Amino acid sequence: MTLTLTRLIAASLITLPGVAMAADYMAADANQDGMLSYEEVQAILPEVTTDTFMAVDADGDGLINADELAMAQTEGLMPEADS
């Protein structure tokens, strides 16, 4: 419940102009560890706030993994990746 509320609050804090905007998550993974740091996300989505990043980072490890990214996309917190 708290996590869902946090995500709803985060969603209200962020506006993603042009959700169709290019979001190449694989290219953003600069160190190729399969996860995205806040800095890596900022490189492609500078409008993502630290609050939103923390809401997406469900396990609190400071990185967004593939499952967290997929959930964030489903919930509208992050745009879908370009195909």
C-alpha cells in the first residue's frame, strides 16, 4: 500500500512531455551492468526527479533493474523504450 501510494505521488510529481520521446535504456546503461543508476537515467530523461527514481527503485538499492523498469513503464512513471 505504501509503495503504491509512493508511486502515485511520484507520478503526480513528474510530467513526461512527449511520452513517445526517445528513451534508449540499453544505451543509457553506460557501465553495462544491466541496471540503471540515477545518473544513467538522467542522461536520457533529465525530467525524472530523484523522488520518481526512488519510487521506481522498489528494492532501494539505488539502481533500477529490468523488473523495476517494466513496472514503472506499466504504471506510467517511465516512458516505454523505443523499439
